[in-house]
Amino acid sequence: MTYRFTTGEELLEICGEKKMTIAQVMLAREVEMSKRSAEEIRGQMLDSLNVMKTAIQAGLHEGVKSVSGLIGGEAYKLSQYAATHEPLSGRDMFQAMTNAMSVMEVNASMGRIVASPTAGSCGIVPGALVSTGLRQGKTDEELVEALLTASAIGFLFSRNATVAGSEGGCQAETGTASAMASAAIVEMMGGSPAAALSAASFTIKNILGLVCDPIAGLVECPCAKRNALGTANAILSADMALAGLETAIPFDEVVDAMYRVGKVMSPTLRETAMGGLAATPTGIRIAERIFGPGHGRG
Amino acid sequence: MVDYSMFDILGPVMIGPSSSHTAGAARIGKMAHKFAGDDIKSVDFYLHGSFAKTYRGHGTDKALLAGVLGFGESDDRLREAFEIAAQRGVAYSFQEKDLGDLMHPNSVKIVIRRTDDSEVVLIGSSIGGGNINIVHLNGIDLTISGEHPTIIVRHNTSKGIISGMTNILMACNLDVLYMSFHKKKNRDDEGVMVIEVSDVVSDEALRAIRTFPGIVDVYLI
Ligand code: SF4
């Protein structure tokens, strides 16, 4: 039972003691728990990477539409814009968020994605991590390693807080995804385990309190754009950590703060579509257009 | 469930749009399928909390039904669940129902009638990221996460069951991770044992459990 960490602090201890990366500890933990070989586990993670890459491409085409018709075509528009303009947020950042939105559109159109950690946040890890990795010339092996890091961070949130919008709001869902991507980017770029946890802490601190208020209760709007934001958040936080900035509040306490904020959030702001944007006159009108009269309020 | 695999976190690979409302729902349905089997006449879904409010747009209804029909969360046929149920002659209904304040917001009660008129009643919660908990089975409150291979034993006596089961598990070299006992209210003669093990369960082990005195039924999840 050597690799079974339950907190960020324990994870850092194991990394320090054994001179291992977060990715390596997470892999050793999985081997220990599942009794599967490291190769087999990496192989399954490679399959997930490929689903992510396929989803990135699939949503960039013209004509993608969600089941409700609420979103679709945004990623295509973004790539058209980038073909004729110099994006203000910079090429790499712009591509990353375009990819994130592409994956979200695939999800909303009942296509195949990897929940990371949830489907509502499935654009962020591909958008931030995979795009950055590809841009930096990382191999599939290196990307798989980075996904291992991401899963370690997601595990800590799942274990010690929540990753469900219905329990902790959007901060829990897209926040966790950003934290995962951000820490993984840091480790992929050679940062230390402590720096990776700092990056994860930054992402959460940046969006603490973000509510979950999906229009018509569908994981589409504002979700797709929040995945774009989460992608940017992950990349910014990774840069800050790689520059040596450290989190004032330790990772585990940030996770706990997020959890407690989620607990006191009104249920109307936790995926029920009864508050926030979903409860605006236009949000209600959209819901009634999709579901029929009377279905506007939650 | 605290021993998440990395594939619970980065995963599942699934058909969108929602891990809790689509993939989790499919998994709860599939769990019900394990208990009910293929010979079913009808199924009624009672949707609670957020499931009740937002199920239509997430395809929660399709996912639940697809699961009950035996399909997994990454199966393309999930989209055609209504049509497939019609082809198989399985009647279905969806109703909103408050299952109580303590129930997780993404929960559903599933009532399945088999062709032999027996019933399976199950309540499941989708607890995030596609992970689920079964919290009720045929009149008994319990917890089944389905994370590890799980043996579910229904028994009609309490005498000697625990030692009997542990003996069998030991003889079959099975490592028990978690074991729990659940009884119907005010009844000693009807209970369920949930045994999570770390390894694949052999047919031999199942046979030994099934033939033990007092065992009514055994399921492997
Ligand atoms: S608003 Fe809610 S449903 Fe949308 S991405 Fe955020 S947590 Fe998910």
C-alpha cells in the first residue's frame, strides 16, 4: 500500500521520498490497486488520448449542431476567424480554446468524448493540455504521462471534495478540469510536483464560487464557453507556476475551500437550471422553446 | 467510494452530453439489468431532484432505458433506446417523483416487471463523473458502487451466513475489500450481503455460494 495517497500533501511526500513525478506515483497506485500492468494501463490511457484527439477534430467542421440546437458551429467560426485575423489572445491560446469548444460541441451532439472529469468539462483537458502538448512537439507517450498527472489531481478533488456541478457548482466541475490540465502541463513542461499543485491551486482560486446555471438544464450554454475560460485559466496558471509563483494557501486547503463554498451554494445554482443565467427571462424563453411551455423554470 | 481508479477520473469514454445525467444514468440502468436480466415486460422510472428537472435535454431517459436493455454508456445504440425498446416489446414510462430530502439530487427509482411477473425495484444515484451508487434493492437499503467485482447475496436466514460466506471466499482465495450486511426493516429472515472483492470471481465460487443453505439468489456485478 505504498502509493495510496489521499491528499496533495501525501502525494508530495511520496514524490519526494521516491523521487518520482506525480504521473509515476499515479501509475504505481493504479498498478497496485488494479493489479494490471503499467503497459496495459498506459495503453488504455492512449485510447482515451485518441478519443480526445478525434473529438478535437470532429467539432471543427461546419454543421455541428447540438441535439437542442442551442450550440454548434462556434468552433468552426473561431477557426475561420483565426484564418483571417491575428487573435488577440495569441495563436496558441486561441487554438487551445477553439479545441476546447470543439470537443464540447461534439459532446452536446451526442458524440463520443472522454469525461475529464465530467462530460460538462470534457473540453478543458483536450483544449489546454493536449493542444499545448501538440504545440510543444510532445509525443503520445509524453501526453499519456501528462494525462496520468491530470488524473491524480482529479482523483484528489473527487476524493476530498466533489467534481459534480449538482453538488459543488461549476467551480467543482470546470474548476477541477482546469486544475487537472494545469498541473499536467506544469509536469509535462518539467515543473516539480509542488509547482504542479500550485498551478492546480491557482486555477481553483481564480474561479472559486463559479455557479452552475446551464440554460434549459443542458450542458451547452454557458458550458462551452466556460470550457474555453477553463482552458485559458489552466494555461495561465501553468505559466505562473512554471515561473515560480507559489500558492499562499496549500492545495489541500484550496480543495476544501472549494468544497465548502459548493456546500453553501443555493441549490438553484447547482445544475437545477433554476437560478443564474438559466432563470433569466431569455434563459426561460429558450428552455420553453426547447421543451415546450411550462418547462422554462427548471 | 474513495478508491477511484484513474479511469473513473479521466473517463468514462462515453456518449455525451452529461456524465452524471447520461453516462451515470446508463450505468444505473445497466446495474438494474444485471438484476432483472433480459426477460422484461415493462419498466417504470421515477426521477428525483435534478434528474426530474432536466432529464429530457440530457438524454437521461434514453440512457436509463438503454442501460436497462443492457447497453453501456459508450454504446452508440444509446441514442436509439426508445426504438429498440419498442422493437423488443418493452413498455416504459418516466415520472417525476420526490424520493426524499436525503436522496442524492441525481437519483432514480427503477421498477422492472419481468415476463414471469416478478419485480425488481432499485434506487440508484449518479454521484458525479459517471460514478454511481445503488442505494436500494428490493426493499432493502444498501450501498453498491460497482467499482470492484461485487457479489450480491440474497439470503433468507441469518444463521451461519457470515461464517459460511467467509469460508467459501477463503477457500476460493478471494480477497475481500468490503463486506456489508443489510436487512429488511424488522425482519430477520430476509437480507442482502454485499461483498466487494479484488479479483475476478470464478464460476466455482459462485456455485459454492449459490448452493449454501439459506441463499436465495446470487448476482455478480
Ligand atoms: S455551468 Fe454547470 S453544467 Fe455547465 S459546465 Fe458548468 S458545471 Fe457543467
